[in-house]
Amino acid sequence: MAGNTFGKLFKLTTFGESHGEALGGIIDGCPAGIVLDFEAIQNEMQRRKPGQSSIVTQRREEDEVQFLSGVFEGKTTGTPIGFIIPNTNQKSNDYSHIENTYRPSHADYVYEQKYGIRDYRGGGRSSARETASRVVGGAVAKQIIPQIKINAFVSSVGEIFIDKPYQDLDFSKIESNAVRCPDEATALKMEEHIKKIKKQGDTIGGTITCVIQNVPIGLGEPVFDKLHAELGKAMLSINAVKGFEFGSGFCGAKMKGSDHNDLYNEDGTTKTNLSGGIQGGISNGMDIYFRVAFKPVATLIQKQEVLTNKGELIEQQGKGRHDPCVVPRAVPIVEAMAALVIADYFLLNKITKTTK
């Protein structure tokens, strides 16, 4: 299986399955001498881990990270950083009923068609549990670029949206509620809606907005390695993501150029920021902001028609522990993938400047 490594200079390779012994990863290209804040890394894992509230999956995992290499006396050595995250609360029997069936909108069927075998326990490698390793990589990446601030938050659940621009939101309130929405009144509505959907045995989708601030000018490369293209790839690699837009996004397609152009101030900043902090694929020093759309979780705790490996259509009800809405737990994953991209391009830009 290919496609397990992300990044150009600062690279993360992940391994492991949902119900295997452990998940893990190798971070390559991390500069030497970075003093790692292990508490901050573990805090990021606490934000992503299952079982943290009544509106997420009740699988109980401590998600404690164990570093195996690349760190000495609390500092990075410049060699590959290896780490594992043990799985301690697998209930593989919860998935015995799908050993010979393919769940709708899951990766079950295509995995088996492609590889001739699949790990049906929780989806194996296709499970969103794989993202735990990404959060570790992103937490390390954040410590390479501490001056750059990355904040993601839930901006919609179903038809419930925040009706304020991100500039009017207090990011310190993101962690004040289970939904991770910084607008308290909207967060309450979102939480009640998720609980209602959960009682129905159904699921609901939503969006996450991410804002990256204090980005230096010059990150990104022309043509195929544009900064927003890499951010798009990063976000679209996350389980359940169906859409990505940055800056004005699809709304920009409805506008006239005279309304959309970001006019300059004398200091090189712009009066508006419909470009989303990136022009020509290169950061311009303004805030980078984008939105990521997540589909509803595919596993429903209600009966649906499924396909068997004998080509028969039968009725089956989902079992196991699943999120009724994935977006609250996906917030740190979006931040992690954004951090991996920005740290990678930050290091690449330093090399570019050195060689000029």
C-alpha cells in the first residue's frame, strides 16, 4: 500500500490500523535542537481522542504517545522521530457482522477490490483512527513554527451555521464546549441537534473553518506546489472530507473582479482579504483562512441495505461505537494537517533563501 507519507522536506509517515496493536509514525526532516513540549503534544491528542463527550464515539482510548527515537534530553536530534500510540480499547467483535458485507459509503468494497483483502475491524487502515498519528506530527510541526497561530473551529453542523466573520470570534472559546464552536449560542444549538440526530440512530455532517495567522510572505511555490494546493491536498486526505475552499471560495465565482480584487495599502497589506492570504500560490502575509466540508459518518445505528461478498443485497444494522457527527473531533486534525503543510513550506522557504 502506497500513499502513507505526507510532506516534501518535513515528512510524516504513518502506520497502523484501528484494531491493531498500535498506531504510529515516523517524522523525518525535523530540525535538530527543537525543545519539544511533550505536554502540548499530549494535549493535542486529548482534543482528538474518542470518548471525550456524549456527542462523540464512546470508545475509550488514552492515546498516550510513546516516543521511540529522534529525541534526546527533550530535544530533537535531527534524526527520524519514531512514535507509537497503543490501542487499548479495541472491541473487534463489534465488527464481526460485517466480515462478509460491505457497508454503504465506506471503503470496505473498494479496499477489497483493490487489495484482495481487508481488515474489517473498524475499517482497518481506512478508519479515522489513523488520524491520531497525524495529530502527533502536527503537534511537533507547530513547535517548529511557534510564531504562526493556527486555529480551527466548527463553523456549521447540518443547517446550523455561525453567522459571524471569523474576525469577530474569540478563539479562546473554541475549547469551552463539546462542539468546539467559539460562538456559544450557536454551539448550544449544534450540540442539541447532534444529540437529536444520535437518538435517531443517524448522523450529520458539518464544516470546519481554519485560520492561520502571522504567516510570513513567501511560503509556497508557483505552478504545481502552490500553498493553497498543498493545503487542499492535506485537508482532502482527511477521512470524510468532501470539500475544500479558501478565501472567497465558491462565493468568489459569483462576484465581479472590481468587487473581488484586494486593493493594497501602502505597506503591502491589503484592504480586504478575499484572496485568503495566498496569491499566485504564495503567502502574502495576510491571514490564511479556509473551510473544510465533512460528510455525515457512514455508519448508522439503523437498518440499511448492504452488499455481501456473494453479490447479494441484504438488510443490516450498524453496530459499534461511532461518532454521530465527526466535526468536533476533527478540529485538531485539521489544525495538525495545516501545521504539517506550513512547517514544511517554512523549512523549504529557508532553504530557498539560503541558496539565493
